[in-house]
Amino acid sequence: MGASLEQLAVNTIRMLALDAIQRAKSGHPGLPLGAAPIGYILFRRFLKHSPKNPQWFNRDRFILSAGHGSAMLYALLYLCGYEKMSLEELRNFRQWGSHTPGHPERCLECGIETTTGPLGQGFATGVGVAIAEAHLAARFNRPGFPVIDHYTYALVSDGDLMEGVAYEAASLAGHLKLGKLIYLYDNNHISLSGETRICFTEDVKARFLALGWQVLEVEDGNDLAALSRAIEEARRDTEHPSLIMVTTHIGYGSPKQDTFEVHGAPLKPEEAVATKEFFGWPLEPEFYVPEEVLAHMREVVREGEEKEREWQKLFEAYSREYPKEAETLRMMMEGKLPPDWDKDLPVFEPGAGPVATRSVGGKILNVLADRIPGLIGGSADLDPSTSTVLKGKGSFQAPASVPSGTQGLVDGPIGYEGRNIAFGVREHAMGAILNGMAIHGGLIPFGATFFVFSDYMRPAVRIAALSHCKVIYVWTHDSVGVGEDGPTHQPVEHLMSFRVMPNMVCIRPADANETREAWKVAIERQGGPVALILTRQNVPVIDQSKFGKAEGLRKGAYVLADNSQGDPELILIASGSEVHVALEAYEKLAQEGVRVRVVSMPSFELFEEQPKSYQEEVLPPGVEKRIAIEAGATLGWYKYVGTEGEVIGIDRFGASAPGKTVLEKLGISVENLLARAKAMLSR
């Protein structure tokens, strides 16, 4: 194959991206013009993928962390024969309903592995993908049967490396020795607003070496042979993730080459013409693709099918040799649950006494982990407090990297087969890594921290919701009931802020049995992340023989108590620990002859999914006297209490004092609820 054909292919990628951006009158031409050789080398020479079956499990994964360069990715996917990424899609770049949005959004059929855009997210997500590959390989591969064996690649930018989430993730990746993680750094010395030397002058190579990465350098990003040699060398190092620093020219070949103006705006018409002339490219037609280039790139289809067939044969032989392991792995790859996954989940009785939902959540999690082989996760250095250690399931570590007996390690094997991940104090990276594990497939990842520190995870949580990732968050210490640690550790606005996030389900269970049902929802749920929001303080176990069954949680809200024959005079609505405040007030009001209903509403989102008839059955429209009580921001509750109703909540920061004192001082008490209820009834 002649170098001229390869160069023609590189220029075709550049020009397709340029035409898409110019047609849309919107986009980022700088990266595609400068980094097209990187994209070409990866997709044509190294990436193991099957465009006819984009979801082939053992494919290499590519993440465009520098998501603003999306036009280049779309051009590559079209040229490689991904059917959903047609030339028409390139023509509809950045248009309504297209598969070619301004920044990549997860679409496996199109060949897009994950949603990127906020810089640093793709970098950290890739670490999660590599963790998933290492874990599944350690658990299921056998001598002569490398059924899980692939690389994770990403193209990253200066902006990615500036973001803190990338540093957090790089630190963990180096510690874990993720040798199949290879990132190519588009080192063009330019960011959106100017040269990087105005804000980014650190020694990137020294930093990554200190983090335990292999660092390689390519001095000329247009040198295809040098790029190939660097990737080959990176693949040979199996004990370190690799960063390949590639010196490129942003906007290469355009009149605005090496300037920040070419980063994020289309070229002027005359500049686009000059760019095409620089590459000797015909001005017409738009989206011109030389036939020999298309044939050259489409060889990937045949090569991918051959690699997939070879893998299928390997897996069939593996299934004969290791039938039990193959059956389990197949189930995990298909995203299925074992038939008995929820068998023997504990049922809690009131006589056992009060218990924190974080504690009971840990017990349920461990029962589930015994039955669901893909359940894996950890916390941001808070396992003892969040109760999320998987007992006996080992610690996910690089083999032999941590001396046995090291204080703090969980019991069980130490190696990539371990199912407890020590994320360290890295909430943001933890969130993005969970996304990577989820998009890889085969696993159900969870991550835990104090609810207030979900703020450090929010960008990654939003990407999970946008990408419909199956991720479970265990957020404990859910209110000002945290107490003495004070307002820095007491969430107030957090729950309501997550309730408004699309594709996100938040569940704040009232007691142990609701916590069991919440975990069941989290395991079964598809289409987005689920947050379990759990108490630090002990709460009573609700007597299900006297009040409603905890299974009602699955509908988001249900009638827990009602002493009326028809419609009640008053409805009390609550979530979490405040359900017990409402129940106590209910019993006092009932003794006074008031017709009262208590509604437990652990999840707005699940309730909104129910038919209107059910919603009105729980909250009859004719009953206008309603009070909601929750130890958090009141905004949002008014939808359920109506214009005649009231909300008892907390619209200020908390304070440092015993949790019970803080709750009472801020009005979360039976006495305050009774006073408000009687005042409302008197009106």
C-alpha cells in the first residue's frame, strides 16, 4: 500500500469534517484538520472493531474525549462503514434529529461509545472502560482462552488534561497499572481562547510519569510511521497506561493554522477554499470521497468480520471447555440477571428496633452481590460509613501491587478479579469511571459517598443520565440529621436538584423494607442512573401489618396509613426519615377524630411514571389540604401539595449540633407538623 493512498485517506477525513462544519455554519475545524492522521492510524491500523456489529463485546473501545472534534469522528465512522453513520448524517451535522450532534452522544449502532463534551469526562470514562476489561478478563479468561482481550483508546486534548477529573482518574489508572489503556494527546499548544502558555505550562510528561504512566512522544503529528511506532510501543507495555504526546498543528493547512480562532468557529468561505487548495482538493462536489479511499477504508468491514468470527470460534471452544464460566459471562454480556437474583432478600420486623437505612442497605447489597455476578463498585474512601463493602469479594488492584495485609483492604483476593474498588478521595473520577464501566457492558457498577459530596460527582452524573447509563449511586448521610459535622456535611438542596435531572431516578426510602425495595428497583432499572439516598441516623422499621406494604415504593408513592372511610380531610406526604414524623402526627390526629392519610413518596420520578388514575388514587384531587414534610429544599413539593397546601422543609443551610437537635430547631418535628396541620384544618 502506497503512502500516497494513506495520505489521501487522511485528507479525505479532513475534508469531510470541514465540509460538515462549513455546511452547518457551526463547529470546530481545528482538531479535525490537525488530528486526522491520529484518527486514521487508529481506525485503519490498530482499532479492533466490527462496523457491521458495533456492539461486538470484544471490540477495542475508542473515546473522543476532545468531543469538540466530533466532525472527525463522524467522518471516520462513515468511511469505516458504520451503516448508521451515512454520508447524509455528515450533511446533517449539528442538525435536529441527526446522529451527528455537536459533541458525541452515545450511539453504539453509530460506533460512538460514549457521550463526551465536558472536557475531562472522556478521559476519566476511559479509565472505567479499562477497569471493566481488566476485571472481566481476570475473572473469565483461562489459559489459551483470552475471551476478554481488548484495548481502550482515547484522543485527549490540552483542555482534558487541565480538568481536575482527568488528574483524579489518571492517578488511579497509574496506581492500578491499566496497561491496556492508551491515550493520544493532541498537543497543539492552543486552547479555545489562546495559546496554552498563558495558563498551562506544567511538564505534562513529568506529571504522567509521576502518576505511573508510560509517556511516549511523536514530534510530528503528520508522521504516520511515527504514530504507528508509538502505538505499537504503548501496546507492548502491559503494566502502565500510556500517554502518547503528539505534536500537531491546530487547523493544519488552513489560513488560521496554529491560532485559537480555528478552534471553535467555521472558516470563512474564502478560508475554506484556501484550505482545500492547500491539500489539492476539488472545490466541488461537497463531501467528495475518492473511490480508492472508500475502498481502502471499507476493508475495515471485512477485517472486523474476520476478527469477530475468530472470537466467536474461540468463545465456542471456551464454552465447551468451561461451560459454567461461559454461561455466566454470556449472561453478563447480554445484560441479564440470574433468575433468582432477588431470592432471600431480608424482610425486617419492627421488633428488631431502629436501623439506619445506610446500614440495612449494606446488608441488602451483600445479599445481592452473592447472586448477581456483575455487581461491582466501591466508595470514595468511605466504605465504613456508607456500608458498601462487598464482603469476601476481594479488592480490585493490580496483581501483587499492594502487599498482603495492608491496613484497610477488604477480605478476599487482591487482584483484578476483586469486586471492591478503592476509588480513593476522588468523587468526580469515581462518577466518570462508573460511567465507563457501565458503557463497557457486562457489569452493574455502583459508587458511594456522602450525599453532600455528590456535588463533586455532578458532571459525571449528568453524563450518566444523558447517556442512559445503568449506574447506581449510594448516597448516605442524607440530611441535616448528619448533625455535629455541620452544614458543610449536611445536604439541603441536593435531592431536589437531582430530581429535576432528566433520566435520573432518586429514591429516598423511609425504612429498612423500603430500602430493600429501592435496591430491587435500582438493579432492575434500565435507561439511566438510580440514586439511593440513605440515612446516617437510625429510623424505626414500619409495621407492615398495620400500615402499607413497602412494595408500594416501586410506584414512587403509596398510601401508608389512612383512617378515613372515604376521602380524608388532610393528606400528609413525606419521604425518608420524615415519613416517621408524619406517621406519629397521623396517630395523634387520628385520636382526635381527624380523617388523615399518610403518603410515603420516596421517588418523584417513579410516581410520575404511573398512570394518572393511580396518582389521583393516592392523592385525590378533591382533597386540597395537604402538607409535605422533608428535610431538604421545599422547591418542587408544591406540585403535590397544590396552592392550598404547605411544605415543611429546609431552605437554609444547617448547623453543627446533634442531629435530632438540628432537625427540631429547623422545624422537622412532630410538634411543628401537628401545629401546621391543626392550623390548616381550622381554616
